[in-house]
Amino acid sequence: MNGLKRIAFFLMLNALVITMLSIILSFVRLPQDQVYSLLIICVLFGFTGSIISLLASKKVAKMSYKIQLINPQAASGKALMIYDTIRDMAAHKGIKMPEVGIYPSKDVNAFATGASKNSSLIAFSSAMLEALSEDEIAAVAGHEMTHILQGDMVSMTLIMGLVNTFVMFLARIVAFALDMAMRDNRGRGGLGYFGYYMVVILLQNVLMLLAMIPTSYYSRYREYRADKGAAELTNPAQMIHALEKIDRFYYPEPQGQSFAMAKINNRKKTSIFATHPPIANRISRLKDLM
């Protein structure tokens, strides 16, 4: 059912983009064959990078964060508890056991990644094991497991592929329109070769910034959904206590950290570009479930 919802969401988003592009193209006089050729190129470039990133996400995460996978035969304490908890959740939901690991960090955080729900990874920071109780860590495990069950990594890949395609295509269409508008009756003038590409780069930056508004909104929505999933797999009180401690022991990470959007907490200034809702709002919603 989650797969059907994801497909329906993507089709709806795709329909909105196509409608917008159709309106814009009605004002631009560009041969149809050139439009289709440009669109195909943008789709290939737009989705290829996102799909490759998704397929390589587990390997990249392990290398970037120096993740040590938990060996249940040698693990003990909270590490073994994490492994057993996720194994039980996976069995309960009928999916393949994700890889589970711990990475060295002072930031109390965790994230899930992977190309599919049957090929995933859940990683916890070493600081989380020190700061949170076993019940609270179990709730965080439920949050990350919900991301996997809902196919959130695939959804974000599709959205980013569509956003990349839209930005690349529209930037070039608008630049072409400006170039044509600046030419005289004999076709002289216009933006010129370098002017055209400077306009394309400028438009891509502006359009990507605008496209991040709905993308960030969806990211915040999936965090609320993952919190709810954690409450169902454990209980709301456990997740509330986990979020309170995550907020209390917040440790700012260096700028440009990979997988920041995937983590359970990403404390950026609250805005339309924030990928995570404020902890207080998340706790408020969880209290409504009690």
C-alpha cells in the first residue's frame, strides 16, 4: 500500500510540473522536436545523478561516517539491544533485516538509508548510545524503521530527480525565450553564447531555491510520519523522551554534512527551507497520540 501511495504522490507531482511547463511552453516559440530532445536530455541528467546516489547510499554512508556494523555474536549492552530491536521490528513488518551500525560522533543522531526497504542501513551515533536509555533508543529505531517501511529514500530520489529535470529544462527554455526576444528582425543580437549560459546558471540557482520549498515541506511531513510510526512500534512517551534528550544534547555538526536531511534531527533555523520540524512541534503532535 505504501508503494501505491508513493507512486500516486509522484504522479500527482509530475502532473503539476507538466501542467506548469505546458503553460510556459505555450508562450515560447520552440520547435516541438527541439523541446522533446531537450526534455529527454534533462530527464536523463536529472534522474541519473539521483538514482546513482540512492544506489550508492549505503556504501557512501559507511565510508563517510566510518560506520561499524554491529555483529550480534560479539555485541553486548545497548549495541546488542539495538540489533535485536531492529531485527524484531523487521520480522514484525515482514522485511529483510537492515544492516545496523554505529558511527563515532558527538551529535546525538541517527539516520536510515538504502536503495529499498529490503536493502537498507540504520546508523546510530555513539553519542546517542551514551545519552539515551534503551527504551528511547528503541523509539529512535522505530522512527528510522518507519522511514524504511514508507520508502522515504526512494520518494526523495524521485522528487529530487523531478526537481532536477524541471530546473534544468525550464532554465534553458526561459533563457532561449530571452535570447529570441533580444534579437532583431534579422536574427542579430540576443544573449550570445556565454550570455546564454550565464543566464541558464543564474536561473537554475533561482529555480532550485524555489523548488526546495515544496521539497523541504515533504521532508518535514515525512519526519512527522516517522515519529508517528515510532509511536506505533513502541509508544508515544518513549519517542517524546527520546526527542527531548536529542534536543537537550544537541551538538552542532560541521556545515555540509552528508545525509543531514536523512537524520532524525537537523536543527536549522525554522523556515520554509527547513528539512525538519522544530522538536517542540514534533513532541506536541506525539502528545496528541497519547
